[in-house]
Amino acid sequence: MKISGIICEYNPLHNGHLYHLEQVRRGGAEGIVAVMSGNFVQRGDAALLDKFTRARLAIEGGVDLVLELPVPYALAPAENFAMGGVALLTALGNVQEISFGSECGDIHLLSQAAQACQVCKTDYADVMDDFLRSGYSYPEVLSQMVGQLYGEETAAVLRSPNNTLAIAYLNAIEEMDSPLQPMTIPRRGAGHNSSQPAPDGTASATYIRQFFAEGGDCRRMMPSYAWHALREAKQNGHIASMEYLERLILYKLRTTDADDLHDIAEIGQGLEHRLYKAKRSASLEELLQTIRTKRYPMARLRRILLHILLDIRTADIQNYPAYGRILAFNDTGREILRDSKNKRLLPFSHSLAELAHTSPEAGRCAALESQATDIYQLARPVIGQGESDFRRKIVTSGGSHHAEEEK
């Protein structure tokens, strides 16, 4: 069986995602494994729908097996985000390729850009550090250096978000000597952060989230089952938003010493002191504006605030994931899991409690995951129950298998 892997968030699942899955199938994939972010996502935000709902929708959309990208990697910079996802697909042992979207759609050009980035970060690390200390942002410095060393065509690849993530996947494959074969699918329709839907009905997740928040009808932009789940969640008070975590974040910052901030993930170059001085802020917006600099993109600052709230440390994102957690699968997914049993490089299970006991590192990651889910339950209009992440079991429903809370 040819098995293809993807790394995703599905926040929310929309027509562009379905197009990607269709293209993966057309490329010959008989099974699709998705490594999906959990309840928090890489832009530094709470996912609209909880991870178990999104995993179920992914199965309905054509994925066969959904694995969870642990929260330290889901809330990490592109390099660590990619490393976590590639490591899990590799560790399953029977995934042959990884498929990802890109603006350029040219695997050769992406590989060239990936190699250029690695050279800049290794052979010219001192030069990069000098520019960063001068106040320039990391993406800006990297783009300028690649342009000077490899030309404008290669540098231009770095200025599109999906290309950047694709490069991170390629570098992760190279770094861990993964056997995954890369395959890229040109992104079509609306751009990554487009403020308008495309004529073919595709729209970016950014646009859909904003339009939905304003009361817009998104049914043309996403499959009917995903739209139904989104509306139902809104009616039940289950749509999550960072605004509901505002007081928690402010409280956490006001009760944390500057020295304790030093080891928090993504904090560097004295940002802990800037954060400590901003603790008097009276709102999340005021806090973000106070600590904002040219060097730190807003997504990174939002991630850092969530790192503080969730106690995610630098050490938590430096190593490969300690386990693979199964969120959902269908009958083909069951075959993939059965075939992988003697090939796995990590423990895999649907039970977080079981995985927590496999190693000290797994115990730490599972504790962070459980805490993240507990806090996510507070990020919705209707507060959910605590300690729910350890009480999930796989149940069968209409040929698919997904996690459901144990009564």
C-alpha cells in the first residue's frame, strides 16, 4: 500500500484542504496519514474546534489516520513544527512520502532554497547573528542573505508562507535522514492570508475564521459536514478564542518572575525583561502592542504568551516527539496501523495515559498536552470539563474511529 503523509491544522477544514487530499490520491496514495495540531495552532491561537472534532472531520474529508502533533511542536516556529510532524510520520515506519502545498509548486526550486537556508544558518551563522542583534527579523535576514548568495529567484521562494513551511519540511527530512519522499502540490485559489475568497469557492483559513467571526456564511468555502460542525459548535458555545484566555494570560504574566521567563520557548535576546515590564498591561491587545518590535512577528509573540501560560520550555521543542498519539482512523487507517506494528520507531496509542508511562520525556509531553486541553476548555464561551484528555477512548462510528470521552 502506498501511504502518503501530510502535516496540517485544519483550522477549519475547507475546500482547499479537500483539493490537496484529492491531489494526493491522484498521485497514487492508497492511504493518507495526517499529523494534525491539537487544540492550539502555530499562529499562536486556540483552534476554532477542538482536536477530536477536527480529527473526525479530517476522516470525513478523506484522511485515513490522524495523529496528534504534540502541543510543544504545534506552538513552535516553522523549523520545530516541521521537525515534529516529519518525525512522527517517519516513526510510524510505513509512510513513504510527505505531501505539502506550496506557492511555487516546484520541488527542485524548494530543495534549492532549503539548501541555501541551511548554508546561511551554518556557514554564515555569525553574520546572521550580527544582523539579528541589529534588530532585523529572522525571515528578513535569511531572505536577504539567500538573495545575495544564491540570487533573487531563490530568495523570492522564501517570501511565501507555504513555501517557507515546505522548506522547513525538506530541511527536517534532511536533518533526520528520513526516507520520506517529498511531493509538493501547487496551492490554488485564495492565498494563505488572502482577505477575499477566490472565484472557485476556495478561501484561506484566515479569511474563513474572520468571516465566520463576523457572522458570515462560509458554506461555499468548506464541505457541508465541516460547516455543520462549525455552526453547531457556535450554537453550543464551543468555538474557542484567545479572548477568553486574556485574564489567564495576564494573571500568569503578573505572577511570574523575569528569571522564570528565561527558559520559556522562543524567548531570547532579553525579551523576558520586556515582558516583565509589560505585566502591568490591562488587556491582551495592550500587552502585545507593548512588547511588539520589528524583530518579533506578532505570531511569535502570541505563541510566547501561550508558552508562558502552558509552561512550554525551550527544551520541550528541541528533541523529537516521544510518542505518537492516535486521534482518529477509518478502516484503511486500521490497516495502516496494523502494518506499522513491527516498523514503529516510537510508541503509538490512542491513550494519553498509556503513552505517558513509556518514558520520562513522554510523561512530560503528556502532562503538557493534558494541561493544554484543560486550558483550552476555558477558551470557549461554555467552559468544558477538566482532566478530559486522559479520559478519551477510540470508538467506532460509521466505519470511522475517533476519540470520545469515557463516561
